[in-house]
Amino acid sequence: MNKDQASGKWDEFNAKLKQKWGKLTDDEVKQAEGNMDELTAKIQQKYGDSKEAIAKQINDLKEK
């Protein structure tokens, strides 16, 4: 996978994240780019779900 393909995959994943968790801002997603623990923490702060539930939902989005 080249750099453009990886960037495209991230953009697609980013869009799915924002569809699922609409309260996330672009800046928050960019700050957490590549760091799933940080992304999970940001989602948990905004929505109050457990880390485990969020991690499962993120993994489900990745697989789609």
C-alpha cells in the first residue's frame, strides 16, 4: 500500500468515525490520528461509553 492509498483509507475511516460519533471535531480526530487509545478517550469523554464498547465499535468500523 502506498502513501496515497493509506491516506485514502484513513480519510474513509475518519468519515465513518464522524458518522458514528458526530460530536467529534475534525481537530480531535486529527490529534488522535494513529493513536486509538487517545481516540477512544475522546469518544468516551463526549459519549460516556465504556472503553471496551468504544474499542469494539472502532474495530467494527475498521473491518467494514
